Amino acid sequence: MACVNPDGSISESARVLLKAAESPGTPEEIGKKIGQPLFKIRSSLRELHDAGFVAEKDGKYSATDAGKKML
């Protein structure tokens, strides 16, 4: 599932994930919030992290300022 489109915009599924990550959470917690399988959450978090839209600290992910602007 691609989160970041070639034009720099994000997919609807990425928008839902970023919204769930406004408060820090583990991949498991975020997955429970949005009802997605853990493998999809982990993959999406990696992609959003690489794009600078989420940050990771101590195993918890949260939306960065850049990610929040995408909402």
C-alpha cells in the first residue's frame, strides 16, 4: 500500500494512519485504532518515516509537524 504519491501528496490510508499517530503509539496500538493488520501498519510507518511524516522514539511513532500539515 503506497502512502506517499509521486507528487508528494499522501493516500487516504496514510491520512488515517497519520491522524491515529497524532498521539504517540506503537504500531500495535495504531493498528488497533484504525483496524488494520500489523504488517500494513509497519510498512506504512516505514514509508511515512522515510518521507519525514512520522518520527519514532522508544518504539512509539508520532506524526511530525510535516505529517500534521498533510492532514
